[in-house]
Amino acid sequence: MEALRDSKIKSSPKRPASGALRCFAFIAAFVLLIPVAALSSDGIGWKWIEGGSVRNMLKEGSALWLIDLRGSSAYDSEHIEGSVNIPASFLQHRGLPRNKTIVLVDDYLGQRISREAADELVKEGYEKVYVLNGGIVLWRLEGFPVVEKKPVVRGVTRDELKWAIENNIALRILDLRDVPEREKEKMPNSEGVPGKDIAERAGKLKAMIKKSEGGSLSERLKKHETIILLTSASVDAASVAVKIAREVKEDVRYLIGGYAVFAGNDKKPAGLKGSCPTCPGK
């Protein structure tokens, strides 16, 4: 449109455009209108939306539905102020209003649940569908209000982590196992943490994370990556994650079951400790 507008400014009003030029202008205008028509009719799918935009919309009282797709237990533990809880499995049966902006939120790696739900809503004809970039975790790191009843430690299932790796989600996997175990069963794309025992390794891990926390908050959020703690099955990974998360301003989670489960052992290893309060069905 800028190009067309410029051509009108430059052309003299005393010299009408030739038939060829008028034909070209008509075709160009028609082509430029095609994306707009597609956007308003069939749509181009859902879009990402930043936390700051959602925060402003909530303040202004916009026609916005901020929907938390997690289970009720996870929602009760911690949720974004102003959000409503509709678990993903019930979303299609709720008959959401079509004249409102729908923003979906969860706390899964890469917002997998929100992405899948957004795909379904678009298929059903909803046009104003968004996924909150970074989910509730990034929202909290940005300092926006949450309702919290108890501290949340997030466990990651094997399938969730594999999906995140396959879809190139920004991750930093930190291996807290001892050297012999790491060398025997190596975790791809992971960083080993030195130390004689789990306590020493956890201490050094906090220092490693803090060292990479340089720069302003906005700069850190732009290069946001989820930290996944990998431990032995016998270690209480949830407790380790809680202690580390208390001292760093990062998205820290732990792999449920450790490497043994990730590698394909479906049975819960003996001595496995910790739980996942935000996993499906909780």
C-alpha cells in the first residue's frame, strides 16, 4: 500500500494514468488484499502473545478469556491472576464465546498443551486464538501477579522432554550424576556438573546458573531456556530442584526418574523419589 500511495504522490494530477498503468494498479491492489481476506475468513492459525500484552489487556478489561489448561490441582497450587481453569480435556465441550480473544496458558515445556488446544480451536473456526509465550513460568519470571498457595516444583516426564528436544525447545540439561554413571550412560546435549557428591554438585550448579544470569531481565527473558536437572533415580530430585530454584531466577525443573526412565525403562526404578504435581492427571 505504501508503494501505491507513493506512486500517487509522484504522479502529476494533470496527466491521467494510461490504461496499462490503471490495469497494473488494479492488479497490485487486488494482490495486496488477498492476505487480508485470508486472515479475516479462513484465518492463518493461532498466534503467540507476550505476557506484557496480556497483562495490559487484563488491566483494561478487554474481552479476553485467559484459560489455564492444566488440571485443577496444579491450578489451585499456582495460577495467573485473572485466569480461569478449563482443563485441556474439557475445552472442546465448553462452547467458548467466539467474539472474545482466547489466550491459552500452561506450564509444559514449549507450551505443548496450549499449542495442541489452539490447533483444535482453529479447526473449529475460532479466529482470535493465542498462546501465552513462555506460559505461567515466564509470566512469573517477568514479575506479573500470580495466585500461589504453595511453592511449585515442576517435574518433566520422559515423553515431555523427548517432545521438547524433537521440537527444538530451548533447554539446558544439567547432569548431576557422578562421573562413572555419566560416562556409562551419557545424556545427549547435557552438561556434567563436577563434585564429589550430590550436595557439592548442587552447590556448584547454582554458581553455574548464576554466572549465566548476567544482563538485564529483558535480555535474559529474550534468551530464556528451561533448565532440566538430571539425577540418579535414588536422589530426591524434587528437593534438589526446590533448593536450587529458591536461589536463582530461572525456570528450573527435574527429569522424573532420571536417565533410566528417559532411556526407555517404563518401569519405575527402585528407590525413585519425588513427584510431579503439574503432570497430566494431577
